[in-house]
Amino acid sequence: MKLSLRSKTMLGVALIEGVLLAVLITVAVRFMTESANEALIKRASTTSRLFATTTKDAVLSFDLASLDMFTVDLLQNPDIKYVKVLSSNGELLSSAGDDKLIKKPFSLDSSVESVKDDIFDVQALISEGSTVYGSVQIGIVINSITQSMNRVRKWTVSIALIEMLLVAIFSYFLGVYLTKNLYRLRKDTHNIAKNVKIGKYNHEVTVIKSGDELEDLSTAFSELSHTLKEEYFKRSKYEIELIELNASLEERVARRTAQLSKQKDELEKAYQELSLAQKKLIHSEKMASVGQLAAGVAHEINNPLGYVSSNLKVLQEYMEHYYTITQILLLFNHAEGDGKLQDITQQAVEFLRQEDFSFLNEDSQDLLDASLKGLERIRSIVLNLKQFSRENGEGMEPCNLNDCINIALNMVHNELKYHCQVTTDLKNLPNASINEGKIIQVLTNLLINASQAVEKEGLIHVTSSHEGDYVFIRIRDNGSGIAPDILNRIFDPFFTTKPVGIGTGLGLSICYDIMVEHQGNIEVESKLSKGTTFTLTFPVCQEMPFYPEQVSHL
């Protein structure tokens, strides 16, 4: 069905107004409902908790007379229909109000919408510490709330209908005004179209003298009529040129397509080579870090290995005593006669008197425990070193960044412990989607840089925290700091302030690239002679569980 502009204007304005009013009514009613619901829940919760607190002493002392007095007093509130006080096993201690509601099975209500019987049921526990001694149940009438909500809905709908009627009347008169002059423009446009079909371009458009946008529109139509004639002759000329151009266009397109395809292949090859070179560069820098830490790791392994070896030698000496007493005890199987048994017994007692087996038993257990701890320390160091030095894959997976911090600290422990103190403050963290090996490399590089910046008895403090959708790791030292004029260049490739042969200038550049790859950020704050703080920012992996808090001090 074809509609006039007048009808479309009326329908359009009415539709827009209807949608806006519907949204307004919905928002207003929802806001009112939520406000009433929140107020009711707050009042019911406060009343039940206060009444539970008031009756706690009476329940503990089983003072039923006081309980009855409290329930009757609470029922003086006009909107409270019943009150019940129950023991911890559900026995009714005291009640007041409507008998039917008291006898009715209790069903806890959570909102106004969930109420089916116009009574909002609420409950509070009577407890002392972690022990529950009973509960109170209260029913609150919400008739006045629901009636008020219904009245507001009716008023809102009535106002909306009246406003829609007024808008419809306004849109009608607006449509009449607009269409009166638009009909004239439509007539002129039809005449132009008829003339164009027969090859004439001499029709003039009548300019409407209305002093508003319609006059501008009619003026534009008049100019369009003049322009149309000029454009017709230009178009004829362009059509001839276009026919000539199309003859050679296909050949030019095919030639250009071949060039683009070749360039695309070259770019893909260059990208693959660049990606491979970047992986090798990252792994090379990691191997350089492993080489720098090799002496310290070897020392870390040698220490527990030394006392494990010493403990085993002592245990070997203890085993000789156990072997001797075992041989004496085995003689009981071949002894004949009481005299022989008495001699063997005397021999065993004499040997036990000479050797302190209580000490041997206790010391043997201590030696075994210490040896096992030493071997576990060696195993942990080897696993950390293996995980750090392996080739990094491309995959990301949810990981706890506190684990990465602990692995990195274990790697550089021997590098730090002789000239600086390391403290950590690791908070509960949600998971982040990371490549664990690359992040360990970033942390190791930053810790090594911090150790090289601090003087003897320096301090390095590592913290982790969680704010909003991001996890933060901060590594702060009290070293020499970075000069302000080079602070913005420290992430540039091959830039270093270390002497030739000491550093490659790639460590921080690689750290920056890894953080960008993880959609994270690395920032630095530094003051000369005060120290430097590096802050790593990671986006949180959504809907992942928190790990237990880990706090350690090295």
C-alpha cells in the first residue's frame, strides 16, 4: 500500500514517540519496582536481624515469657502479620499474629515478584559465634506496595496515551504544511522527467517563496534542471571515452593482478623469514641468560649434592652397627639350650650398651630427611632450568603469574643472594592467558638487570596485584637508576648503557615485544640514585578461578 508523505510523517513521528514512551514507561516501572524491592528487602532484613539480636538472650536462657512479650511488641507494627521464634531443631518457642500464616509451611521470599500470597516471608538466624541456637521468621504485608505500583503503571500509561494523541495532531498539521509545497515540486519533477524522455531540457522549476528550507529545496531543483542539461552533453562525451577505455582495461587489470600476487608471495616469504629470525633471536637471548646463570645454578646444585653425599657416608657407618646387631639376633635361630641363649642375650645387651642406638635411630631419620630435601631442591632447580631454556611454542594458555615469578626467582636466586635482598608480596591472582616460557624470560631479564643495577646489600622487591580486568607485576630496586635523557630509549633494539661485551642491548627490546604479543604493557619509572620500577600489565583471562595466595621471602 502506497502512503503519502503526510501519512508517513504522522506514522513515523507516532512510532518514534511510541517507542520512546514505551522505553520510558519500561525504565520508570522497572526503576520503581527495583526501588520498592530494594527498600522492602532492606527493611525486612533489618527487622529480622534486629529481632534475632533482641531475642538471642531469651532463646539462650529459654525465657519463653520474654519471647512472647517480644513477639507481641513486634506485632504492633501494622504491616507485620506474624512472628515466629524457632529453636535450632525447628521447635516453635514463641509466635504471634495470624494463626493460618503461623501454621503454613515457611517459604523464604527474595523479591516482591516472588511473593504469591501478599506476605513477604523473611528469616534471620539466632547465633553466637559460629553456633546457631535458633531462628526468627517474620511475615510482612506488601499490599500497599503492589497497589502503589499498579496505580503508577496506570498513570504512566494514561499520560503516554495523551502525549501520543497530541503528537499525532501536531504531526498532521506539520504534514499538511510540508506536503502542500512538495506537491508543486513533484509536479515540476514529473514534467522534467517527461521532457528528458523526448530529449528536451528546457523546463523551468517554479521557485517557492516560503522563506524556509522548502524555498532552498525548490531553488536547488531549479539549479538541478539547469545542471541536468549540461551534464547530458558531458555524459555523451564521457560515454565515448569510456568505451575506448574499457577496451584496454581488462589487459591492465590482469597485468596489475599478477604484480600484486607476486608482491603478496614476496611479503609472505619475508614475514615467515622475519618470524623465524625473531624466534631465533628470542631463544638466543634466553640462552645468553642461561649462560649467565650457569655458574650460579651449578653452585645451587652442588650445595645440596655435597651434604647429601656426606649424609650417605654417615648412614653407611650407621649401617655397620645395624648389621652387627642383626647378626647377633640371627644367632637365636640356631641356639640350643638355655645356656647358649643366655650367652647370646648377654652379647646383644653388651653391644647395645656400647652403642647408643637411640641416637643412631634419631640421627638416621634426620639424615634421610635432609638428604631427601636436598634431592628435591636439585630436582626443582633442574626442572626450572629445563622449563626456562626450552624452545617457546606459539600457544597461549591460562596460567598463574605468581608461578612464573617463583620460577624466575629460583633461576636467579644464586645471582642475587650474595649482594642484595629479594622480598616478594604476591596477592591472589586470576589466570592470565600467556606463553609461560616467554613471560619467565621477561621476568628473568628484569631481575638480572635489577641485580646489576643495585650496589652491595641492595634491595629488590617483587609484587603482584589484581585491579579490574588487569594483573600487575612490579619489580622495584634501589639501584643507581636510569638517566631521564635515555629513559625513553631503553626499549630500542641494541641500545645499552653497559660496556662493550657485557650486554647485547636486546634484553629489554625482547621484553617489550613479548608484552605486546601478550596484549599487555611494560612501563618504567626511574630516578637517579633512587632506583627503578618496571611494571608489567596483563589482561585477565575471563571466568577463570583464583589461585591460592602465595607469599614468600627469599
